[in-house]
Amino acid sequence: MTIGPHDYIDQMLAKKYSSEKVNNTEDIAGRLAISKERYWEIMQDYAQVQRALVMINTNFKKLKDGSKLNHSISPA
């Protein structure tokens, strides 16, 4: 299997756009950049959601096994 245009339309498109040069990395980097503080806020939210999912999954497994749940309140 070769890389490149295989049929006539692909060949014509490759010929047409072979000389085009695009540099849009600066535009993307400017739109996607976030502050360090915002990054860590997002990561903290993500970690809290993951922790809650683990706790829910653990409680479902305990219910399925017939054991009693620990209803203590989490400090988080």
C-alpha cells in the first residue's frame, strides 16, 4: 500500500495544493492557551469527579454483595 493520490481526483487535488503553505499554529496556540491557575482548577474538578465515581462504584459493589454501607461523611 502506497501513500499518495490513487485516482484522478486525488492526483489533481494533490497537484493543486502541493505548493500551498499554511502556518496556523500561532492562531491555535493563542486560542487554546490557559493560565496555570485555570489548568489546576480544571484538574482539581476532574480529580473530584473521578473520586466521586470511584466511591459510587465501590458503594454499588457493596450493595450488590449485600454488605452494609459506611454512611460516614467524607471531609472532601
